[in-house]
Amino acid sequence: MAHKDADEILPGGHLTEEVLAGDVTQIHRGQAYAEEGDTFDIDGTTFEVVDVTERTLGDMTDEDARKEGSPDLDHYRKRLQHAHDNFEWDDDSEVVRHRFSRAE
């Protein structure tokens, strides 16, 4: 278990408010940025990474999108296309899901 900087796990500072509010409880990234049991802090609140799972974009569901702050998977795809130049959704692309919750 390690203590991480929130910026290592959460790309861009815009997600921190949504994580603090409980609206974002997971994030998919292109590689693992943490391990289960790692922690990170946002404004004095500690979060624990409770699951790190390898998946593909094709595994993602509307529920996954909602846990990442989007109303549905279609909106999530559009967010990724807007955030990343030359991004093309490929169901076979490998990603890593990082799930986290407030530490007790």
C-alpha cells in the first residue's frame, strides 16, 4: 500500500470536486496508476483504491459511465474524444479500472 498524489490517479483537477461529492467513484485509465489498498487525499479527505481491474473499452457499461460522472456510455465516449486528440473508441482497447471510496 502506498500513498499517492491524487493527480497521479485523477487526470486533470476537474474530477476532484466530483470525487469529493461522491459523484465519481471510479476511473478508467490506459494503464494502472495505483494498486488496491493505495490511498490519496483530496482537501483533507482520504480515499482508498478498492479495486484495480484490467478491462477493455467494450466491457464498459452505462453504469460505468455514471460512476465516472457521465449520464451514459455515449456521453462518456464523447468526453474521451473531446479530451484526447485523435482518440478513436475501439472496443478491444485495453484499459484499467480504478475504483475508490472514502477511507474509514
